[in-house]
Amino acid sequence: MTERHGGNLDALARRAGRPAAEILDFSANINPLGPPPALAALFDIDLAALGHYPDPDSSELRSLLAEAHDIDPERLLVGNGSEQLIWWLPRALRARRLLLPVPSYLDYGIAAAVWGLPIEPVQLCAETGFALDLAALDRQARPGDLVWIGQPNNPTGRLVDPAALMALVSTHPEVFWAIDEAFMDFVEGTPSALTWSLPNLAVMRSMTKFQALAGLRLGFGALAPERRRALQDCLPEWSVNTLAQRAGILTLRASDTPNWAERSRRLVREQRQWLSAELATLGLQVFPGSANYLLCCLPEQGMRAAELQDRLLREQGIAIRDCSNYQGLGDRYIRVAVRDEADNGRLLAGLNAVFNP
């Protein structure tokens, strides 16, 4: 069975028949440099502090985020990962329908279905590299819709022109637009939508993928204050634990974080370009992207994604993402994270061993 998400090391280890520490995980898209240096002090904390409830408003973290992104703190809501905010947004907005470009992150649709929203897919085409069709969204959007847009999109890694996207959002004030910037920290040269301050817009950010802290669960959203309050009212009182808040605070306060962030983006860019070229030499169709992962299509005459995933895991201890459960993708699509040079080399060697036993 195809996993809903990548990165479940325990399940991967059981399938591979080896310890989790021996799994090289390309199924989850995490910063290959690891957490920022400031987080070495994360557990330098008086344990008595954990005997108190966490700040339900994440006040200090919100203040630092507002300063870092030049946003009114009244527009910010911190969550237990941006995933929590993604799940509750349709409920808070009382949306009537989800207009969903596909393929895209699975939980946009799953969350909408849980809340009973009808879903209208907008198919993206491999022939155009899965570029978002803004004209189709312009035609199909109607009052009361919620529209999710990945920036960059997952699993394709494609970006949308920010100026064109802002114009579309502004043209349809009766439609609610949600932009998921979970991987935007990996992107160079494209401005964020966080500062747009449009009343019909929510922008979601992860603080665990770029910071390599997926196990802590931390993210935030920026939206109009009245929408932010409606979303906050849907959440449990203590959504964000003390350690997660502390991790965000340490990262934002540290003077060496900008240098670490620049090194991370440079490493991902260089390795993405190299890995893309090397994967193509193995016969894979690689779709250009701007994030820390690559969407690939296997040759028509050959094994399918599920078989490749299973053989790589069992024979090489390497996990990749089988993308056959993404709407709009078939059984030949895989996604691989961009890691460091040594890990990427192991992936290429493992693929070559499976393709040419």
C-alpha cells in the first residue's frame, strides 16, 4: 500500500527488515544540512519549565516572526505544524467548495473531504511541466470557494509567478485563496506572499522542513486578523508545545541563522542541478523544480514506481516516494529529496543497481 506521506522511518524499517538508523530517507524533504546551529541549545532548559503549560498564543515567537517578516503580529497564528492549520482552515472559513490544482499536497483534499466540501480538481499537465494554469483558476473560481496553491508546489516543485498570482487573488475577492509556502525557505529569488495583506488570502509556512525539525511540529499562518481569530478558535488551547516554541525562538534570535540559511539554499540548488542531470542519464524524466525535491517519471517500458520503491528499500536501504497516490499522477511517478553529495551519490548507485542488476 502506498503511504500517504513520506518519512515514516519505523514503517520503512519494518518493510526493509533493517534498523531505522540504516535507512537513507529520500521520501521526506528535509534540509540536508540539518537544524540551525542555534538549536544545539534547545535542551539547555530547566526541566521545571516543562511542568508549566506552554504559552497558548506563542506570544514571543509570534513577535519574532512578525519582526522577521515585517508582518502585523495580529495576522499571525502559530500551529502544531502548518499541517494543523491546513486541516482546520476549511472549517474556519466555512468554505463551500475546494478548487484544487492537481497533483498537489494530498492533505488539502483529504482535509476538505473530512469537512464535507465538494472538490473540483484542476488538472495540471505533464506536457507543460505541471505549470499552474492561472487562466483555468480564473475561469472556474466562484464565490465561497477555497483554492489551495503550493508555492512551490508539492510534488512538482513548480513556482507560480508572484505578480500574476497576486493579481488573480485580488481579482476574486469573494474567493478565499490559501498559498502553502512550506518549502519557500529553500527557494532563491522569489518573494513570499506573506506581506500581501489581502483579506481573502492565507499564507502557510512550515518551520520544520527547512529547519530539519519535522519531529517537533511547528508552523505558522498569516491571514486577516478576523480570519486568524476564527482559525484560532478551532484549535486546541495548547497546540504548540514549549520545546517547539523554544526552537522557533532560538532560530529567529540567532545571529548565525542567516549564514546557515544561505549555505542551505546554495547546497540544495547545486545538488538539485547535479542530481537532476544524473537521474536523467538513468533514463528518468526529471521535471524542473525550485525546491529540495525532484519529481521524476519512470520509462514507459520498465518497472513501476511501487516496485522500484520496494526494491530500493529492501535491497539498498533507500526510501523514495511512490507518487501514484497523487491525483493526476500515474504509477510511473516518484519523488526524491535533494540531500548532500554523498547521500545523492548513494541514491544514484542504488538506482543503477536496481535498474542494471
